[in-house]
Amino acid sequence: MSEQPAKRPAWWRGCFVRVLIAVAALVALFFAIGLAFDQGPDSIDRASADFNAGVAEEYARGDVTYIEPQHVFVVRLDDGSFVALYDKSPKQQEIDSNCRVRYDERAQLGGLAQLPGFQGAFVEECEGTRAVWRADGERAFGAGYGNLDRFRTRVDGADLIIEMDERTCTRSRGVPGVPPFDVTTCDHP
């Protein structure tokens, strides 16, 4: 006669299932709390999405500085004021393209007057088209439309602060990329 393995009691399966359900509920609760409060080292305090761009006086007048992680160009105008521009044009945002704007010190503005203290322009070359903007984000010419998106800036103490929570943006009123366009406020992703 062969020996059969001892059967586990029926209550064991019921307890095991209850424990699994409890563990799954705790894990789900943990992630729900994390999402609700946006915790963690990479979280953004949405109530205060200010980016400290460093000491304001270290930015030269008539110069453009790119801050890659934030996708922002900081422009210090000749009068000492600041402009912070998003590095993706309105058109590329609407068609969900990966093309980015770059600053080219040799680029020309066509008929738009250059700003005092600057040479060059923002340029977007994407899929065989070209668009150009002046250093303050004003559209000069090309396949793009609208001015480059702007973030609000302020000098707090000695530091330049860029308010990253929202920006001005140009969007099509109807079909993406087709006039009429509206200038509005967008949340920054």
C-alpha cells in the first residue's frame, strides 16, 4: 500500500487567499497614497513648481543659456531683464513631434529687427522645414507659427527663479497647425 501525502485542511486555502487579498490591498493603498501626494525624489511640488536657475547676475546681458533638464532657454536682455522660453515650438507641441528649438548665433531674422546686444536666432529644422524666432521668442519667419512659449521669471534675493507650473502658449483654435491661433496659458508637463 502506497502512502498518500497528507491533505492540507480546507481552512488553509481560505486563509492563504485572504492573506493574498490583504497584501494586494496594502500594495494598492501604498501606490494610491504615493500618487495622491506625488512623493519621491523626482516629485514636483505642483503648488510651487519654481526652478532656481542660479545667481541672476551670473547671466551675461545679451546672452542665451540653455538649461537642458528643464528644456528652457534663459535669455538675458540688454536691459538686464530675463525671458525664459520653452525649447519646443507651438507647432511641434500640437503635432506631438520630438523636434526641439536650438539657438544658432549665425542665423538671420529676415525682416524682423534684431534685439540690441544679440546675434543669431532660435531655429527649428524639422522634417525638411525651417522656422526662426528672435532671442525674445518673437516669431520671425518659417514653417512654425506663434511665438515661443514663455515662463514667468523673477529675481528672488540674488537668484533667478523660473515659474515652471505654467507658460504662455500659442494653440490652434480648431485643427492643429491651422489658423486661427490663440495665445493662452498652458500647464507645463
